[in-house]
Amino acid sequence: MTVTNVRRVSAPLTSWPPAPSGTWVIDLDGVIWLMGQPIEGVEQAIAALRGAGVRTFFATNNSASTRAELHKRLGQCGITATDDDILSSADVAAGLLPVGSSALLVADDGVREALRSRGVNVVTEPPADAVVVGWTRTFTHDDVAAAADAIRAGARLIGTNEDPTYPTPDGLLPGGGSILAMVATASGATPEVAGKPHAPTASAIAARAGDVRVMVGDRPSTDGALATQLSVPFALVLSGVTGPGDDPGTPPPATIAPDLAALVRDVLGL
């Protein structure tokens, strides 16, 4: 399948295109940026949506970045947002833990920040009430061994997400789900997963995003499945994980577009 323009596939949940109102939930990696590098046209696309009366709510499975880093990256894309308009899987994972509990991390600073904001004590070695795993490029074999030891001793295993890959301008890297699978295999535990498309994130979006009309993402298994949970159409963009020749998923998205800019032009008739 080659997509050079927007292709309307089906409308399994609501009519397409949607009226310019309510909230669009938009993924970040592969939709707004690739490794922080803006995808062409995103600044104008977000401005056009907001100018038409659409609220833009950003939901990312990538737990590595702190709030300040997310705002900086959005700013580099020409986009401003309040904290109320950004949901990270790190936030959702932190919400699964009781205040005052302890957590051992195989994750980056975004998770550490979210846990501390929640009032969870971050520890560097077992014992711990939970092990939280997120996308990181700095973990070691010893980190995985300590995490497995803590889980075998009774700690919960919580994954921020289970995405197997992570999109970059140069291709796909192993994602948070690959790291989570390593810890789960080493410990023999079944993880609780916070991020898209799982219930904790669906509930958080339903509570925070208001009248959701569209889910925009680059991965059918997460963004598309989340759209189904939220009973809204899924708009698949081909600027990230999913490429023109890849399976668009089942049920099919309501529309397929090369990128966010093309999608917004089509919906708004620009």
C-alpha cells in the first residue's frame, strides 16, 4: 500500500471527517517529532487545529523525558502547551503506586520525576514495593538483575509501555516494551502496563482530555487500539513506526495520511 495523499479507509465508530470541535488526542514520537526533530508541517497543523476550535491533547508512551524536556521539544517544534495538555506514560505509571511506597527503576528521568511528584520513594537496590520499567538507553545487565531480584522478592512489575520499537529519523530502535520483556523474562513476572492502549491511560485521557473526537498516531497496536477503547476514530499517520507498505491494523483506521500536516489539511479543507 502506497499512500502519498490522505486515504479515507472506513468510519467504524463515527463519521469521517469529524467536525472541528472537541479534543484531538495526538501521539508525539512519530507524529510530532522523531527523536525531537520536528516532522515537517506540525507547527502549522497544530495552529490550524487550534484556530478551528479543536483542543490538542498530547499523549505519549515514551516515559523518558521530564516535563521540562517535553515542553522544550514542543517549543522546538513551534508548539506551546500547558501541563494539562500533556500526558506521559510515566505519569500514568506513577499513578498506579500508592503515595509513600517505594520503587526501583529501569527507566529514565521522566519516570523518576513522575514518581517523586506522586510521593513515591525511588530506591537504587532491593527491596522495593515495585519495579518500574520504561524506555532508556542507559540500563545495564546489573540493573536488570536487581530488578528481577526485587520482583522475585515480591515487588510489582510495572511497565510504562510495551512498544517493541521506538522511531527515529534513521529507523527503529528497541523500545520500552523490549526492555520490559527482558525484565519480565528474567523475573518470571507478568507486568502491569500503564501506557497506551491499556486501561490506565484510557481512563486518564477520558478524565483529562474532555470531549475526545479523534486519536492520531503512528502505531495501530497502541494508538489504534486506544481509539477503539475511547470509541473515537483512529487517524493513522505514516511518519513514524508504520510505513506505507505496513499493515494498518484491524479494525482499519478511519483514515490514513502521510503525516499530521496532510491529515489536518484534509479534515479542515485547507
